[in-house]
Amino acid sequence: MQIGEVAERTGLSLRTIRYYGEVGLVEPSARSRGGFRLYTESDVARLLLIKRMKPLGFSLEETRDLLDTLDRLESGAADEGERAELTARLDRFEEAVEARCAALREQLAMAEEFGDRLRERRAATVGRPRA
């Protein structure tokens, strides 16, 4: 599929998709005769993975590391020792995601509490005569 369809399906801008190609995260699988970037379902899945990592604060380097780890594992070319190391890296990513999710839950709870307190104060002050 062409980049416009990929942008529509992923919710990413054309500029972002091109940038991810420039930095080597998701390069188009092919080019049309006219030179248009062509992407596969696998490319779209890769873009969606990147999109999910970004709000969790993963850097481009961390994203690249995870993608390289997944690529290596999925290729089946890793020997037993390398496979164990790659699996350990995935475990560390999983732990990082859990920690970031816990931090976000805590932030959300604080934001909700803040909103509740504002509503309480507003309700307490509405209708009170002005001095």
C-alpha cells in the first residue's frame, strides 16, 4: 500500500512515516515504478508498535533496540545463546513497560483527585454571597 493509506490506517502523519524511514525504523518494503513508497502489513504493524512506544517515553534508540531484538528473534537465525540474550532483552522491555504504565496510573490517579478537589471547591464557593 502507498504511504497515504498507511498514514490513514496508523493515524501517523506522512512526515512521521517518512522520518521513521529516514532513521531506519521502518523502511518501505518496496517502491513503485513511479518511485512511490510501498508498505506491507508487516510494515504497518511495525509502525503501530512504534506508535505505542512513543507515549510511554521510549527513545528512538530504545525503539530501534526493541525492533532489532524482535527482528532477530523472528528471523530464526539466532543460536541458543543469542536467543537467550534476546529473550532477556524482551523481558527488560516488558519490565520497563510495566513500570511506565504504573507511573502513568499514578499520574492519572493524582489528576483525577485534583479534578475532584477542584469540583468540591467550586461547589462550595458557588452560591456563596460576595463580600
